[in-house]
Amino acid sequence: DELTVEIEGDTLRVGGCRRDEVLTESVFYHQMEITYSRFERVIRFPCPIEGALVERRYKDGLLILHLRSPEECE
């Protein structure tokens, strides 16, 4: 719900907020490399992608974006 995907020209921008989870059971770990709070990633493509159709899937903490050109969908 707190994820945005925007396309403008040749740029794909993904932003959101990853909230810290409160665990009720005792958890022990040696090292943890998950960042919580706001994030934003910007990816530039070698050509314009504006008008592309975006399919989004989010499963088990992994976001998969599939961009299709309008011609590919016809």
C-alpha cells in the first residue's frame, strides 16, 4: 500500500516505506542487513519508457516490475 511506481520519459522511480516489524517471540540473529524507513530508487533507461504498461508483483518481500511497451500488448 505504501509503494509508488512512476514513469516519466526515460526514468522509472520506485519509492515507499518499509516499516519495522515488531516480533513477539524471542529472535536471535548474528547480522541483519535490512533497512527500514523511506526509500527511493531511480532507474534511467537508454530510451523513453513513458506509456509503458507496468505489471507489479510483490511476494515474500520481493517486488517484480515487468514493463511492456504498448505495441507488445496489441
